[in-house]
Amino acid sequence: MDRGSERDTPRGRGDSAAGRIPLAVVVVDSEGLVSHWSSGAGRLFGVGRDDAVGHPAADLLPVSGALPDDARGDAMPDAYEEYDGAGPDLEASLGGHSAFATAGRARLTPPGPAPGDERLDVLWWAYPLVGPGTSRLLVLAADATRLRDERGYDDETAERIAPGFARHTELPASEELERHLPEILPNMGPGLSGRIVSQVLELGYPVLEFSQFDRVPVTPYWGVPRRAGRTPAVPLVPQQRAAAPVIPSGAEQDLEYAAVRERLEFLNEVSSRIGSSLDLSETIREVTSAAVPRFADFAGTHLRAAVLAGEGFSDGPPDASTVMFRVWVEHNDEPGRWDDTVPVGEAFAFPEHTPFYKCMVTGEPVVVPRVTGELSDRIAGEFEKRDLRPLIGGRSLLIVPLKARNVVLGFMVLMRRPDRPQFDDMDRTTGAELAARAGLVLDNARMYTYQENVADTLQDSMLPQVSPRMAGCDVATRYLPGTRLGRIGGDWFDTIKLPGSRTALVVGDVMGHGLNSAAMMGQLRTAVQTMAAMETPPARLLRQLDDLARRLGDNYLATCLYAVYDPIRGELQLANAGHIPPVLVRAEDGSSELLDLPTGAPIGVGGVPFEAVRVKVAPGDRLVLCTDGLVEVRGSDIGEGLAALCESAAHPAASMDVACDTIIRALNTRGGRKDDVALLMARLNGIPDEHVAEWLLDADPGEVARARRLVRDRLLEWGLPGAVETAELLVSEVVTNAVRHAGGDRVALRVVRTDALLFEVTDDEPALPAMLAAGPLDESGRGLRVVSRLAREWGASATGHRKTVWFEQAVGSSR
């Protein structure tokens, strides 16, 4: 490098040139990987930020010898040819534990050049970094070819330009480095920026050397317009170093254009970062974090309660009574500085005299260039027991509305520290654009949350509220929505109380997914409940359900498993319509088995008979019914899922809920599940013989008194004297009706004790009784009204040529 004593004077220009050149700024971590990459670096080296960050710096930068030990290589990238250097020896300067800065020049092949194109002349400065964190090298680079072309130097003069270092105390505007680093390097906070710049200033300010005696400071072109009152750039002409710096004509327009470009790049980067998820909470975090630290030092997002709940809300602006929730805060101050004073989750309404109220009511951004002491006092006065003044005083404030479809969803509070430029009109426009994009993303997340809530509500409303205790059995259920969009499907389960202390256990699965499947599921479930209450046998019930599905439409297809448990007989009666078989776990030895049932065809196919199977069970046996979403995974054999179901169902458990959870954990972890899942488990406890009493009565009015006596004696034997009086009255009314209207010679009376008392009276007249409106002078017609008033539940059913009237009475109750 030629460092002659003569001064080098630029040729081809009569006026002074601005002492600023575009800089590429790069930070390299301790592993030799790029951690920060400015837009200027992308333009100079032809590599975008996404393709640079996280990649080896040795493959991207022509800084031979300046990289950490583990990142250095003997050969430079093919695109670079080192031919000049300044500072200490390149190989020793930063290779070990040296604390020296390094500078040099290199030839760079432009990205995608045509054959014969001139190679670029790159000047670079490398600074070793120490201290906390992983940052270990700062690299500044500039295009000497552009310097030569724009400043008018000829080839001979340009060859004598070299990068060098000078004490920062000798040069003006050294604070520009620290001020602008966070603006050009995304995700760099002021802490790291301050540490880096302090070391740069200690090791030597970057300069261009034109001779042994003349050094011109590198005042970088950061792409930010110069504002009134700020120190302009130092001219590049050595003779004018001590004179007042000037800015060439037209430079302000160039800077303004570059500032707009930088903000567009910022907004483009923000747009690519936010909206990656439809989860409302994640979207809120993305939106808030996008502004810090590049645009602001503090960002706080406030949303209306209806937005957080995923609900709709009326059009029109909010007012002083509108409650806003602070949903997220992001800042680059010291940890804990804001957390206690402005906690996330706080809800309050903003008074009319605050700038926050003005923003949310007008729907326009509000700029406060500097928060004065008077405004700081007014804002802080709205927060009890917390003093905001030390945090907001002297800062620049920008409040931007978050809107979608002309409705204000909330607003974002942005602040800059006093050492950063105040928010101006350009920042106001940038903030408004940021808020517009954020508002749209938030509204999409809100609408998705709303649709999810609607789907969940619809699904919950269609699934039954199953009682955990039925006559002679305990029941536990689980439902898992599918992972498909919409979270709603056609899987269902149900338990239905039947006469004779019996219980119907149902599991079904409508083919398809979404609202149509859910609507069809609701229709089929209602039909099953109706037919079950009429004591329709399992095979006939599926036959009638199949006929109904074909009448409703060609697309109605579903599988269904219907089982009736008789706890007195210890028997299951099951019929299957194309559903996966149930699992029966035997209490005696803990073994489990898939019940061998006639498969049948799905509901809606038509023309296929259904068969019922009877299975004897013992007290304590467990029946497990589920839909295929639990055992079937795309790409796997369903037999593997059924085997896993049998194994997990047989696992000992302390309770029914624990047993269900064991099955879900064992099978739901299998990858690839997208369908919804319905699981129903019933422990078949049975009813002991000593808790059942049956008698046959003659169809004679004199048998009514005998029925009362038999019931009284049995209840006293069971130790239930409190239930005797009401039981005698109700049995008397029901047996009287049976004797009076019976078509045969016999009337059957049965009493069953479970958690309640069940009374059943059966006769040979199939016609169901009807409740009559008896007048004051009528001698009959009041029996069923008395039963309806005093019994906990009552009903009637017909089977063949017989009918049964039943009622329940709470144990120990006088009613």
C-alpha cells in the first residue's frame, strides 16, 4: 500500500464530496457463523440476510486471517482474491488471543457477472469482540470501485486508497456508530450495540488513508435522512477536515429515497415474520416483537376484550368505557425494568385526556415527539401504586391503532429512548403501515379463534352429558377433537337409560368431517335415543336407523355399535353396523379380548341384515367401545391399533377415569392421527339377587292391598322405612291401573334397589297409558298424575303384547 507524503487530491470534481460511503456491516459469532447481516452487506456481497445468517463467515467475507481459529481456512472463497492489507499481520492479528483490529482490501467477483466484467474492489475492517454473548467479530466493508466512480478518482489514485484506523478522539461524529447499529442490524439491542462500539472506538475508528499523514474518517451512509440540527458528514477531502462539513447538492434527496427504501425493507421483513400461526396468543407475540429493537425500544399491545375472546363486536369506535387488555410487552431495556410497572394481563379504560384515548377513538396514529414532565405526570396519575414517570419521561412516543375492516381492535404503544431520534412524520407513516398489517393478522387470528369456539361449542352441545353412574354400571368417556381444520366431526357416544334397570351403550362414527358430519351425527344420535326409549331390540334398531339414513340422503353413511346391558341377568346384547369391535376386559383374570360380532354394513348402505349377539358378563367386567380414530393411523395396519387397544384396556387402573387416560396415552401418541376420537368405558357391576324382588299378582282388585304389603315388608327388610309411605301410595296407583285395564290374568311387580328404588308393573295390555285431565267430580284419571308428582322419574314402554309402567323413588326419601 502506497503511503506517500504528498496529498492526494480528488480529480474530476471542483466541489467537495460527502465523507460517507455505503457500508456492509456483519457480526460473526464464536463458531465462525454470521449472526447479523445488514442490507448493505446483502447489496455488496450479493447474498440475502436469510442466506447469510447462520452460515460460515469464511464462505461469505473476504477477510482472510481475521476470523476465529475454528472458522479460518487456508483458502479464501473462489470469488475473492486478497491483494492488500493494513494493520498488524493478517495471519496473527486475530487468529489467537490478539486484541488488534485488522483491515485490508480484496478483489470480489460481482454476483452473476458476465465474462470479462470488472471485479469489485472491497475495503474491509475487522474488529475482535470480547465480553458476554457469542459475538466475536465485527466486519465493516465498503466498495472501493464505487468510491472511485462516484468521487472521480482515477485508477492510480484509487489504488493508493487503503483502509486504516485512527483514534476516535481525533475524529468527529464517532457516536454515529453506536446510534445506528441497531437500525441496520435486525435483532440487535442497545446493550450489544454499545459493547461493540466501545470496542471499535478503543481499537481505532475506521478511516480511509490517502497518504502517510492524511486520514479521512469513514462516516457511513446508513440510509437514514439527516435531520435538522444533526451533524452532517465529514467531507472526504483531506484539506477540508478541519473546516465545517458540507453536504453536496442533491444528497438530501438521495438520503430521503434511501430512508424510504430502508423502511420498506423493514415492513417487508415484518410482514414475513408475523402471521406464521393462526393461534391468537402467538400472533400477538409476533406482532409486538416485530417492532423491537429496529423501530422502537418499547412496544406494548392492547386489545379489546372481545378480540381476546374471539367474539364478534359491534361496529363503531370504542369510547372511554371500553376496557383494553395489555396482552404483550416487548422491550430492550434491562430485564425486569418494565415487567412490574406495566404487567401483561392488566385491564383498564383510558381517560379522554390521554393520547391513548385519542388514538383508539379516532383510529389515527398519535405522535408525541418527546414526553414532557406534564404529560408524564398525567399518564402516571392513572396508575395507582406505580410510578411510570422514570420509564416514559423524555422518551419519544408513537401510538398506532390496530384496525381491521375499519374497526379498531386495539392499539400499539411504541417508545424510543432519548438517545435515539424522535418519531417523526415518516415514522408515523411507517408505524401506521406496521399497525395495518398487524391488525389484519390479528383479525385473521381472532376470526379463527371465533370459528374454533363455535366448532367446540357445537361439538360439545351435540355430545351427551353422560352420568358416571347408571343402574348396575359405572361409565367414563373421553372425546378428542381431530387435528383437521375445524376441530369438529361426526364421532359420538351415548348412554341411554332403559326400563328394567338396563342401560344402552352406543358409539358411532359418521364418515367424513366438518359441519355436515356433525349435523348428521346429531340426527342419528337423536334417532337412536328415540328408538332406544321404545325398547327397540338392537338389531331392529340398526335396521330402522339404516332406513332413516337412506331417507335423509345418499351421503349419509355411518358406523354404529349398539349394546344393551342387563345388570340383573348379567348379560350384554350387541349389534354392529360396520364399526370396530368392542373390547371386553374380564375381572376374574384381567384378560382382554375383542368380541367376535357380525360386522354388518355401515348405516346408509341398505339391503344388509343386522344380527344381535348375547354375551354373558360377570360383575366387575369392563366393556370398552371407541371409534376408529383411536386405533387407525394412515399407513399402519388397523390390527396393530386394535392389539394396542386390548393391551392398554387390560392395564390395571385405580379408577375408570385413570383407565380411560391410560388408553388415550397409549394410543393417542401414535403419529399421524387426524380424526376425532370417541371413547366409552363401562364397568359392569351387576345388581345382586338380594337387591331384586319380584312377585306375580292376580288381575284382581284385592291384590292391590297385597302389593302394598309386599313392598312395605321388603323396604323394611332393606332398612328403608323412610321410603315406605310414598312407595305404598305409588305402587297402589300403578297396580290398580294394571288390574283395571289388564288383558290377561297376571300382573308382575318388581322392585330393584340400586342408588334409587325402581318399581316396575307389567301386564298383558300393550296399549300405553295416558295421563288424563280429571275433573273435580271424576272418580278416576288421577293415578298417573300422582305418580308424576311424587316419583323422581316415571315412564312406560311396550314390548310385543305387553307393557311396563315404571317409576323411580329416591332411597330414603319420603317422596
